[in-house]
Amino acid sequence: MFNNSLGYIIGHGGGVIMQHRYCTNITQAEAQPGDLAFYPNDSHIWIVVVRNEAGKLLICHCASGQNNVMITEFFMSGFTAVGRPDIFDP
């Protein structure tokens, strides 16, 4: 369920840094679909999709250099943090 009590407006400004500020940091083990994965210094963001059969976390993003959407394993992607958006109620 979406909770807009924080005054957050989807698609309006802030970029990755603001997305991370609207999250509670969690461990990779706690990550669920819809959580966000962040590069160091909040330079890039991906969305958690699912865990594969081996239990590895898969994340998705639009790769401008690849000109398509990509799904890759968390550890192979260079991400260092996972956050759960505070705008969602459990």
C-alpha cells in the first residue's frame, strides 16, 4: 500500500540522493521486490526484482550504455547498499 504522508511526489526531483533519503537502509538478506539498490555515493539506483533459485538477489535497471533494461545479480553489479522506501506500508 502506498503511503504519501511524507509529502513525497513520485517523479518530481531529487534523483538518486533523495530516493535514498526516503529509504530505510536494510541488509541484502532483508531485501524484497520493490526495494532499491544503490551504488556508492548514490551515483546510480536499481530496483530489487526477485531472488533466483540459488537465493541470489536480482536487480533491474535501464542501462543507457546497453540501450535496454538489464537484470543482474546484486554482487556482480557493484552496488553497496539496499534501502526500503519509507513511502510504502507493509
